Amino acid sequence: MPEFVAAHPELRLIEDRFTEIRRAVGTTRSRRPETVAFPRDVVEELKSGGFVADALRRADRPPALVAPPR
């Protein structure tokens, strides 16, 4: 990852951990609209259904860490 970010000055890499739950999902905005929408929709569904808050509770993390719905 550091090499990729170094080759792309528009990006930055956060060096220190900022969460104990290491999960991420994403895609580039240049993809087809359906491709861009899919991960966003899945994440929003997981948040609104309580899955993310429950996972945070199980990890002894405050549910306030869940980003607000879009």
C-alpha cells in the first residue's frame, strides 16, 4: 500500500491504526454507476440494519463509531 500511495500524490495513507476493526471496502468513482453504488448500498444496509453497531458492541467498541446514514 505505501508504494501505491507514493505513486498517487492525490492519495494519502494513514500510518497509525485508528480503529481495531480493520475492514474497508471501496472502488474508484470512475467505474460504472452501478459498481460505485453497490459497496455504498451494502454498507448503508449493514449500518441501517444494525449489523455494524452489533459488531462494534461485540468488539467492546462504542456504537457511536458508526458513520451516520447517507
